[in-house]
Amino acid sequence: MKPVLPTNRKNKSQVLLKTILTSLLLCFVFNSFSQTVHTVDNRPESGAQFLQIHEAIAAANPGDIIYVHPSPTAYQNTTINKSVTIIGPGHNPANYNGLRAHINYLYLGGSVPNTVISGMSMWHCGPNGLSDGSGLHFINNRVSISLSASQGTCNDWIVEGNYFDVSYSAAVINTHATITNNMQIRNNIIEGRITNLNHTNIVTNNLFIQADPSGDAQVFNGISSITSPIVTNNMFVFTDPDITGLTNSGSTPVTYTNCLTWKISGADLTPLSGTGNLDNTDPSFSNIPTDLYDFYNNDYTLQGGSSAIGAATDGGDIGIFGRGFPFDTTGRPHSMPHPTEMTITNTVVQPGQDLNVTFKATQKN
């Protein structure tokens, strides 16, 4: 008969396992970075240093790292008011047995230059009393409502590797043409649109997926500009047969360079303005088992022979894997070790006996 864990030891062993996981991830972070690391987990038995993100921010110095553990409960809404790095485990719940680090509203306030936000799940991230938000790096997150750069100074942002989904609304990247310069929006999957760009902003190697929820729109306002941004190497894929093409509401038309458009059903789309575009061309994704919105089960890599391979302005591929970017649908942070296997080698734990656990881990480059 298979041995079982004695009842009086079960809860303590669970606590021990969570403490081991916390310690292991903390060691990974310390080995990867030189800054002070603060750990957050809103499960009281976890062994982390803080229960909420705002508590860790209050204790942190500029430049510190805050590692947020996955949890079944959303973290309290928080304002970042100093330059820190927020790291979650990745937004795919499958990373940690159905859990992820989620916060509904993550605000930027005061002076937070060069803040990094990575591996988190959230509804909205944006300014609240922001004065200096320059140099923000927003990478490998999932956003279900909006990312906003509409207050203070928001120059030199890099927004890459994120998933903007339509869980609660049409996800929007909301910039402001007069205060957002040199923003790079690259290698994201966007089920929504980008608003208020200017000529210093670059939109490259993104995959835009759009199906009009009302069923009666004739055009997709994918990019709205004041003065024309650089829009290159993107894919625009549509599932609504009524959509006829792309438009913008800005004063200067958007010029598309080496972009691809494809509508799964219905008549062809209106050709894009610009040069080098692949109008009405199937991108030939490797595997879409159900539909384009089945994000975690889809494989958006390109099959051999895809017209998008080698068709970008830099000679690389059009779409999210261009520029050599390692797009990851799990949202795991780059250069961050993560456990891949945990094996308990003794199935019975008696009082005073050690719980023997073998860990294996890896990291993305």
C-alpha cells in the first residue's frame, strides 16, 4: 500500500514546501542581481518578507528589486513612487499550478525614472500624480484594460513582449503625443489599439488581433496618431468579416512599412499605405488549434515558407519573433531562473525527519 503523509505533519510540510520555494526563488534573485531584493506574497504562511506590494515599495530604496509571488488572491492596488524593479513569475497561470501574480491597478506616481515592471498580470498600469516616468521598461506582462503614458514626462519607454488582451475591454496602449517621445512599442500581442502617437514613436514587430465585438465596424482604428509614427514589421490579423481595412483618426496619415495584413474570412482588406507591405497575406502561424484568442495554447511562430519570414525591414521576420526577440507566451521574466521540476524523495515524514526535495531550474536568455 502506498505510504501516506501523517495527518499531524501535513500542514507543517506544506508550509515548509512554500518556505523552500520562497527561499529558492530569493536565492535565484540574489544570484542574478546586486540590488537589495524584497519578496512579497499575500499568503501569510508563505515566508515572504511582505504581504503586499506597497509594503515592499515603502521599505525599498531606489534601484531595489521587488519579487512578487503567485497567489490565488489579487494584490492590493498600489502606487509605485520610486524607481524600483517589480518582477512577477509570469502571467500564465500554468507556470505555478494555476496561480499568477495579479494586481488590478498598478499606478505610477511622483518620480520613477527607469522603473521596470516584468512578469505581472494586471488590469491597468498608468500615472497617478506622475512627474517623471521616463525610461520605463514594461516587459512580459499581461494587461486586460490599458497601459497609459498620459501624465508627467513619459519619454523613452520600452514596451515589449507583453500580451494586451480583451478580457474586460479593448486593451489600449494610451500615450500622449506631447509628453511621450521616443517610445518603442515592440514585439507585443495587442488585442486592441494604440492611441496618440507622434513621429518619434516606433511601433514594430507587433501582432495586432482584432474582432469587432459589435459586429458592425467597417474599419479598425489600430493606430491613432497626431503626427505619423514609425510603423513597421507589424502583423494585423482580423477575424471580423465586416472589417474592410485600417484607418487612423490623427491629423497625419500613418505610413506602414513592411507590415502584413490578413483577414480570415470575407473580402480582401484595403491595401495599406506605404511600401514593402504584404497585403491580404496569410502569416502561416505554426499552430492555432481553436482560434486566435486561445493565447496560451497557440503557437504564433511561423511555418517554413511563410511570406513573413525574412520580409522585415532589417531582413528578419515580420511579427513578434522578429528582431531576435524571444517572445514567450508564459510571460516569464528574461534572465530570471525559474523552477522546472520539484521531486519529493521521501513520501513519509515522521516527526524530526527532514523533507527531501530535489529541484531543477532553468532561465531564459
